Amino acid sequence: MLNVNFKNILEAREYIRNTALTLNPSHTIIKQIRLIIKVGNRSDYELLTNALVGMKNVKWIGIELGEFTENVNRSADSIHENLNNILEKNYVNCN
């Protein structure tokens, strides 16, 4: 969940631009929402939603306002733990 506390729309647009460039570097036109940015506070939600207006080739990015829950935190921790286990096993197998 995102809690950046953007100061203005320009910062929010820069974040969206960087996200779009990272996930879609070839600028493929995608017309359906494929990425949801879940935001933890109303200020960031409003700035990101307003920042999307007028931007080109970002129709595949959606913004949702969400509540931070303990379950989200637990699942993120378990994903991180599983990833570390996989990396450790692969590292051991390579040696």
C-alpha cells in the first residue's frame, strides 16, 4: 500500500510516469486496467487520480483508496520470507 504523501500533482505524475516506464518500457498501448495502485490516504488518492487526467498511455493504471490492515502486512511479510527462502536455495544450489 502506497503512503508517499505527494506534495502536488507534478510529483504524482512523476511517480506514475516512473511506474509506467518501469512496467511498460516499450510503451505498448494497453487499454484495460492491468495495474492497481492501492493508496493508504485520501490526499495521495486524489492527487494520483487527478494526475492521471491528461496523461497519455496510462489507461492501464488504476488508483484505489484502501485501508491498511494487518492481513496485508502479514501477506507482504510471508511473500518476503518465501522470496528469501527461494533465493537462499538457488544460491546454495549454484555453489
